Amino acid sequence: MASSEADSRLKQVLVPALEKIIKNASWRKHAKLAHECKSVIETLTSAPKPQSPASNDAAEPEASVPGPIHDGGPVEYSLAESESILRPLIAAASSGVVKIADPAVDAVQRLIAHGFLRGEADSGGGAPEAKMLASLIEAVCKCHEFGDDAVELLVLKTLLSAVTSISLRIHGDCLLLIVRTCYDIYLGSKNVVNQTTAKASLIQMLVIVFRRMEADSSTVPVQPIVVAELMDPVDKSDVDNSMTQSVQGFITRIVQDIDGVLNPVTPSTLGAHDGAFETTVAATVEAANPADLLDSTDEDMLDAKYWEISMYKTALEGRKGELVDGELVERDDDLEIQIGNKLRRDAFLVFRALCKLSMKTPSKEASVDPQLMKGKIVALELLKILLENAGAVFRTSESVLRQDTYLPLMLPCKEVETEKTAE
């Protein structure tokens, strides 16, 4: 594929979105944003600069560092160039103005779907590229706070595209933030279609995360879920199944279109495990005191650091007999306890987060909270789907799922049953 063709497609995604941002921006309040958008447009529409790697590396060492934006051809954008392109999109999505945020989020979704964004997005990662991509995802997640029906759907479309993508890999806190955002849209949206879409998106994401864990690869093929079989329509008036069909179409299009024909990514490009065995929890455990996180609030339920430390502490408590003078005797499976495999770590964090969501209890002042009960029920439904479709790794690996993880599920199940009986 000629680089000019790929470059043209990149311009087709970015330039219209940036022009729309400029048009809707306030010249006083968003002058800097408008200037950055114009600068990116000029860069994208100008004649491509000649490639001379040797001279560029000598003059500007930073220019040789590859960035997360790729045009699909031989031309690659450096980390600095990628940052200059993504910066106005992040700023626009974080602007607090719907008309400015909407084209930015739409552009991000298109960048992901066409495979122009590549690399790992993890706010806990040390690489600048990972943090840059995580900041982009965080800005998109924040847009659901507008409460706008169209923006909610666009956010769900972007987040599901991100989790489904092969070239953009979501891990850790970034993945949990995406799950939490979809969960919040399901609970907070006033639009029934958006609620159903948020729930279906959550189910599809869980299928992807756990399928990749079982296959130990981010490149494993994923099929769209069958919405009608996995969930009941929220709106009982959907007698003609039009809403279910609409949501099914939403899920199917994203899963089938992601990283499609325009920018195919082969497993040989990403590697067999594509970096899945790089990080451990040890650094996190050393940086924080687990005792400080025992009395956590609901805000901690989808925080990767909280669950990693909690998991590690639970593992140590389960092996007290192997402790000598307060130190753990070295064994071959110590690395397994720390879950160095990112794909297993992601699945564990998501599962533990859902357990926590299912255990939320109302405050003493509000003994009955319909919204809280709705959240607990959907969390239990998601857990039920995971347990019924659990694969061999999930069922047998102690490091991914310890037996005591199931015990807290008894309480919320009993509470939900009591609540339903009372109704």
C-alpha cells in the first residue's frame, strides 16, 4: 500500500474533525485549542517531508522514537509528532463542551477502527506512549458525564472499539476505567437504548478479555455476542425486538469492522504474546502499604492498584505456613502469584471489580436504593455469564482465581433475592 494512500486516509479522519472543533470553539476560551488544531491540519495537508533517518537521528534524537500513530505505510510518526496530533483531540474531549468534544471522540473512534492507533494504553505503564494513549482513553470516558444521548452512544462505540482492537491494547487501570464508564452509562443514562447498548458492550468486552486470557494472545479472533440470547431487553415494550436488533447491529459492526481490511494486523507483527509477560505487581506492592487500602470506599472498586495489592495480600495470607521470619520462602510459582501475564492480570482485575460492585451496600441513611440494587444485579448477571462460560485457565489457575473470591458472591445474591421477594 502506498504511503500517500494511507496518509490520505489519515487526513480524511482527522482534518474534518479538527475543522469542526475549530468551528465550534470559542475564540476567547479555546484559542489555544483552535491554534493546535490549525497546526495539525497544516502538518497533515502539507507535502510529506523527505525521509532521511540518518540526518534526523543526528539532529533530533527524539524524532527517532516511534509514536502510537501509524499511517499504515512506510511513513511513521514519531512520539513527538503523535503527541502534537493527539493533544488537541484530548483537549477537545476534555473541554466540557458537547459540540467540541463530539467530533474529537468520533475522530478517536475512527483512528482506532482503522488501526491508526497502536501500542498499549495503561496509565500505570512507564512508557510515554502508554500514558499518552491512556490519557486519550480517559478523556473519552469523561465525555459520558455530559448526559447527552448521542455522546453516550459515541463513547460506548469508541470504548468497545478500543477493547476489541488488536493494534491498540488496553490494560490495567485503563481497562477498568472503560468497564466503569460503561457500567455508569448503564446505570445513569435516561435512554433505554443506551442502557441496553451499555450492558451489551460490557458483555462483549468481558468475552474479549477472558477469551484472550484463555488463548494467551491478544490476536485471538472474537465473534460478536448474540444479544437476544445473553440478555433480556430492558424495555418490556420492545415486543418487535427492534431495540435488540439495533443493539445487535451496533455490537456486530464494531467487532467486525475493527482493524479491518484497510489496516490488517497480522500476529507476526504483534508477536505471539505481544508483551503480555512484562509487568508484575511487586513494584506496586513495594510502593504502597496494603493495610492502608483495606477500608476502601466504592471509588476503589475499579482501581487496578487496589485490586493488585488486595490480590497479592490475599495470596500471602493463604500461604502463612510458608513464611519464615516474615519473609516468603521462594518457590517456583511466586511469579504466578504476582500475575506477570498482562492478559491474566486484566481478567483477574475485571472479575474482582465485578465482585466488588456486586457487594455494594447502601448507607445507613438509605436502606433502600433502587439504583444501587440495579447495579448489584447487573454485576451479578455479568459474573454469572463469566462463570457459566469459564474456560480451563479461569477454572484451574490459582493465581487468576482463588477459591475465596467466590465467597463474597453469596451475600449479594441473598440480598438481591430478598429485595425481589419484598417487591
